[in-house]
Amino acid sequence: MGGAPRETEGEFEFRPFRAWSSVAILLIFSLLSILDRQIISLQVDPIRRSLGLSDTELGLLQGFAFALLYALAGLPLGWAIDRYPRKILLHAGITLWSLSAAATGVARSFWQMFAARTSVGIGEAVLAPAALSLISDLFPKERVATPLGIYSAGFYLGSGAALAIGAYVVSHFSGMDRIVLPFAGQVERWQAVFIVTGLPGVIIALLAYLLFDPRNPGASTAKAATQVGFLSFVRANRTILAISFCGFGLSSFVAYAIGAWAPTYYMRVHGMEAADIGPRYGFILALAAPGAIAGGILTDSLFRRGEKGSNYVVAGLGTVAATPFLILAFNASTAINSMTLLGIGMLCYGFTAPGPYSTFNRLAPPELRGRLMACFVLFHAFVGAGLAPVVVGLVTDAVFGDDMAVGRSLTIVLGVALPLMAALLYMAWRSERTPPADGGTNRDADSPLSAHIWANF
């Protein structure tokens, strides 16, 4: 993403303490963002009873409402991240999404909750482009996948934390006949969960000012004007970008489908309570975190050994290894068998997490990374957060017409998405082994790369 371009290797000074301390702060922000994004998955049935919603409407709240402005806001924010102080943008975004997450807890109707969820999306749209931009500027190219893997582990740690913290808060309020909170007044239990988990982010947002930003303020805009234009870059690399967007977009689709509906599956099909699901399912999701970290380390290691497509190799192998476990998990006869299979599958699937970040870091020059990542965030949000929860809900409502069939819906959706994702990553890896026709970064110059890919697929 956006940072001062490194004109020569000699200009880059790697400062380990500042770099890794910034990664730690960004990881905290990642945990917080996923907590506020995913906490709704533990409240599906209480919200449905309270507001009288269908599974399709709940899918819209979990996915499309969040993704709508999360995606659209990403484009102007990516442009801003390439030019303006990232600390200030991060602080503003975190404050906005935290207040909006808390506002979800005072919603009294579908549309009020929809509006609050879209505001969460606007605030969170700044995080991924800014984090990739900053990490890419803090680490040399041959080491960057490892910190990106650690950062991406925040998605799974945050999902686990959302369930564990949400379960604790639900349990804490379970014995109370009336819950009265300052400013909000009397609220239901599910509303209290949103308020209590959302507001602390306003304080945590201040950590943004402790980040180390190596970019010289005011220098990036002038330099970016002399570099290749963004549209020219996209046009010159359109095939590999299209395949990468689709492949890694499906990785988001799978993660959101599972994250949005697995807790509901355990409550409906296996009769578990939310307070019991939270810690167990949270631990399962957290198993993907070591996979993400190991995936980043392995990607860096293979890259240093000459495998330029290591980001696709690691993500593709992780997808293939995870597929049977993730599909079988929602067909197991008991909750313990299901959770065991899901845990193994998530550990393998974690290896895909560093893939998109390391891919776009390597493909784009520094002055274009903010906009490229923002474009991927838009696509990622549409395919993952926007479509996945709704698709699963629609299959349950329209195909089966049975709330208890949510496990079969997940089986169908994952059974299509995972093999398609593996195929796309294989295609991208094949394309990476073909040098650009012009000898530089123009991968589509003078020769139809897409024809080459299909010829070797």
C-alpha cells in the first residue's frame, strides 16, 4: 500500500522493535474489528425472537449490511491512505466502528440495526488497507509475509474472542430480570452484549498514535505523481489480478459462511446453549491463528528459496487440506465429532490467511498498494461478508424450508466454494511461473496470459 517508495534496497532501514511493536498494535485492532463484526453471530436466535426476523434478514444483517459501505468506503479510504497520515485515519475509523457497534445494541427494528451495521462497515474499511500499507513499509520484501500472517491471524483470534467474550457477557446477564445501562436505559440481554463489547474500542483507538510510520509526511503524493498510474497498473496486470481477487475472495466467502452460521448450527442441530458454544467454538476458530502464522513463515521461506508463487502454493495446499474436514464437520452425528473435524479444518485453513496480503504486497508498487488493497477489500466484502451469510440463509429458507437444515446448507455452499478456490489458486500459481512478456511488471503485455493459464490448467 501507500508508503514512501523504496527506490533502492539501500534506502530501506529495517527497525525490528518499532516494526514488531506496530504489528502488535495492528493485531489488537484486528482482534477488535472482528469482535465487533462477528459478535452478532452469537445473538442470531435472540435477535430473531426479539425483532421477528427471518434467516434471510439475519443473513443480511450479518453480511450485506456490514459489507455495503465497508466495500464502497474502501476506495476513497485507499486513496487517502496512500496520501495522508495513517495514524489519524486509523483512530477515526476505530472510533466510528466502536460507537456504531454499541449503537447496534439500542436498535429496536431491522432497519435501525441495518443502519448501525453499515456504520460499523464504514469504520472498519480503513483497517485492512492501512495495516497492509504500514506493514509493507516496515518490513523488507523477503520478510513481509510473516508479519502479515500474524496480522491476519487476528481474524480468527478475534472471531474466537467474540464468541468467548460474548458467551461470558450473556452468562453474566443471564440471571438478571432487568438490565439497565447508563444512557441506554433498560435493554434486552442481546442488546447489552453489543453495548458492552462495542464501547471499549473508543479507548483502544488511541493506540493508533503509538504506531511507527516510516513514511515522510507529504512526500508520498509528490512521488506517486511520477510513478505508474493505478489504472495503467491494473490494465497491465489484469489477468493475475482477476484470478487472485476471485481466488482469495472465495477464501473470505468460506470464512464468513462458517463464522456466520456455525454457532447457529450448534444451537439448532445439537441443542447447545450460547454460553456453552462461545468458549468451545471460539477455541476452534482460534486454531486457525497458528496456521496463519505458520503460513506466513512458510511463504517467506519458500520465497527466499526462489518460489515466487509461494503465496499461492501455501494458500492452495491449505485449502486442499482443509476441504474434507470442513465439509464433514457439518455432517457429524455429535457436537464433539463436529467440533473436532471443524478444528482440524480451521487449523489447515489458517494457512490461506496471509495469501491475499502477501500477494498484493508483491504485485503492487508502494504508492499503489493502498488503492489496490482497497479494491480487494471491496471485492472481499461483497463476496465474503456480503454474499456468504445471505447465500447460506437463502439455501436454508428456499431449498430446504427447514431451520434445522442449516448444516446441509453449509455443506452445499462449502462443497462448491472450496474446490473452486483451490482451482483458482492453482491457476494463479501457474501464471506466476510465466515471466512478464516485457521483462518487467507488465504481465499482460504482448501475449495473452489468460490463454497460457488455461492451456496449462
